[in-house]
Amino acid sequence: MPSRRTVVAVAAILALGALAAVLILRSGPQGSTAQPRAEAHGHGHSEAAGHADGEHHGSAAASGHQHDEGHADGEHHEEGTPASRPAPPGAQTGHDEDEGLIAMDAPRMQAAGVQLAQAGAATVRSVLQLPGEIRFNEDRTAHVVPRLSGVAESVSANLGQAVKKGQLLAVLSSAAVSEQRSELLAAQKRMALARTTYTREKQLWEEKVSAEQDYLQAQQALREAEIAVANAQQKLAANGAGPGSGAGLNRFELRAPFDGVVVEKHLAVGEAVQETTQVFTISDLRTVWAEMRVAASDLPAVRVGETATVRATAFDSSATGQVAYVGALIGQDTRTAPARITLPNPEGVWRPGLFVDVELTSSSSQVPLAVATQAIQKLEQQSVVFVPVAGGFRAQPVRLGRSDARTTEVLEGLKPGQSYVTEGSFMLKAELGKASAEHAH
């Protein structure tokens, strides 16, 4: 039988062997760190997959998984949990579902002035648009001339001044008007003498003192004197001059023919003028003409009495007038006919020389589905209208047909009776652009 010392020695050897085995097992993964990281993990996981659940090495398996959690996202293994996998490209997330939605509640709609309407049938008018220019209303424009030669003594009217009918514009000194007034005075003297002679001869004839022939001659002389006075008066009136006074026979006054504005002035104090010199131009700007040239193919749509809309090209303003004249002849060079529209101008907005666009309705047709033209916006070269959805609005692409200034036909994209934004669509477009810019950042 072995001795006690032998038994103790064998037990000590077995304990040292077990201790060495444990140390070797624990130092095994640490000793393999020199291998590439991906290879070490591949070996650890494949070996673990070959064991039963109860055969996993406790510390080694735990260490392996802890080490895997420490990797960056790019180093995750395909065997990772589904929650750790990145979303595939193009996958729609909750944020993408909200993209394009313009969130807006009722108070914000009211504050932004957003108004809705329903798409439906409407009348679309085909509009003929012609270029034109504002001109003076020649029926209410006067070119003031002296009608008598003279020299300007005073000029009271200024360029651009508004004047009333009969208001003094200038005073001229004219030898011609002095002669005419002298002629009138002489005729009046002769008429007075002839009247006295007639009265005396009539009385003598009635008293049977003088012959009837003397009475008739006196009557004839009186009639001739009256004609001479009337003739001298009419000469002065035709020249715009009154009888005047003895101290101012040569004084000649120029006065405004009607209410208007002095749009041209060609007279200064001391300047000599002839009877045909145009010294002032006065125009009543309460009405003006919009003149245009109409091609032969467009003449059927331009008729006298037709209502037309005139729009300024330099600023945002429009007015409605009537076609007052269409030329009967077509120009040989331009192959167009002149036409004009009489336009009311109570505030003086339409100034002569202003370029305008004239719109006339050439035809009209009924369409089954249309929206207000102002509701249409452009997004990336695509025509859209904004429609209400849950939580706000979205841009709805549409295909358009015929259009005029107020109404546009919709061929695709909307249904009859569908609501859309008719007022405030530009503001919604701005909001959408702002949201897209923020999302891009």
C-alpha cells in the first residue's frame, strides 16, 4: 500500500496540473489577439455555433460578444440583431412620409389669408392681346394759336398747369387787333349818326314835311351802318378778341378753350409770334386714347363698341374701355389697320406715351373642369395647385389646357368638386420651399 507521502505528492501534482490547465484556457483568446480581428471573430462564432447551448464557454463567449459590441457600425457582423441593421437605401421612414406636407391649422390659414374653392365647370375666354400706346384724346386736345400776329406782353400759364375754361393764358400786343377795333369803333359812330338821321327823317315824313324818299334813304343808311358794326364785331370774335377799350386797342388776350392741362408751351415774354404759331397745347386728360395696330387676321375680333381691357407694361394697373374706332383701310407697308379705345382717366394714371397691352375677347368656350388662374404655381417646371389634406396642404401636379386671365382648364390632376387653394397659393409655395431647404441641411 502506498505511503502517505506518496499520496500527498500525487495530489499536489494533480492540483498543479488542473491549475495550469485553467491558466492555459484563460490565456488562449488573449494570445490570439495578434490575428486579424475579423478572422478571430469568425472562428469564435463558428465554434460556438457547433456547440450545444450548454457547451458555450462562459467567459470566452461573453468576452467575444462584449468585444463585438465595441465595434463601430461598419464592423458589425451579418449575424447581428435586426435592430442593429441599417435601413436599405430608398426605404421610406416616418420623416419621408411627412415630406411635402405643409402643416397648417385653421388659425394659421386665416392669418395667412388662405382661401379654398372647388374645381368645376367654367367658361374660358380666348383673349386677343395687342400692343398699344396711350395718346391724347384728340377730341379733347386744343392747339392754341394767336390767330393774329403780335408780341407777348405777359405769359401767366405754366407747363403742366391745370386750367379752367376761359382762364387767361397770355397777353399779346397786336397791331392787327388794334386796326379791327378801330374799324368797329368807326362803324359804331356811323351807326349812331345813321340812327339819328333816320329818327329825324321818320318824324318829318310822318308830319308831311319831308318826302318819303328821304325817309327811306335814312332807313337804308341805318341798316348799312348796323351791318358794318356787326361785321367788325364778328371779325374780332373770330380772332378771339373783344371790343377792348380806348387805352388798350392793341391788347389781345389768349384764354383756355376748355378745362384741361397745359401739356405744351412755346411762348415767352417779348417773343414775337405769327397768327399760326402754336403757343400752347391744352388737353383734357380725364379721357385718353389707347391706340393700337391690328393685323388683318385679327380684325374680326376688334369691333366698335367691344369692351377691352388695357394693362400697363411699366406698372401693375388696368382699366376697361370701349373700342371707339377701327380703321377702314389697311396700310400698304404695315398691313395693319389703326384702332383706338377711349379710356377714362379720372386720376391721371394713364399718361400719354405709356406702352400698354390691350386684351379683347375673341371667343369663349365651356370647359368641364377649371380652377382660378391665380391658384396655379410652378414647382420644378411642373404646374401644381395646393389641395387640403389631413394636417395641412400638399402640392398636386396638374395638366392644364386653355386659359385666360381668370380661369384655367384642368385636364388631369383634379376631380370635379375637389377643394383647392385659390387665395394664398404663393405663400404656400414659399413655405414649401423653406421646408425643403431646411430638410436639405
